[in-house]
Amino acid sequence: MAQQPPLNPGDEAEPGVPGSGEDLCPDCNGSGKQDGAECKTCGGTGKVIQGIGGG
């Protein structure tokens, strides 16, 4: 069984979970950097996993 990468602080769900999708990190606007360092919200990826849809 393949192990998923660890979640970043800005992730709301694991990748591939139904009702979730990838989005640009709201704190670094997708750059992966904040104040010259790796963005802590997205772990430097520039992306976060967000819940989508409404309920």
C-alpha cells in the first residue's frame, strides 16, 4: 500500500478524497514562498487541498 505524503497545515483533506480538490495556497498565492522562506501553510508546494462544493 502506497503511503500518502503528509498533510500540510493548509490542507483540509488528503489528496483524492471525494469532495476535495487542489487549490492555490491562499497565503503565498501559489508561489510556495513567504517572506523569502518556504510557505508553512502549503509546505512550499504552492497548493493546498480544499473542500469543494456545498452541503
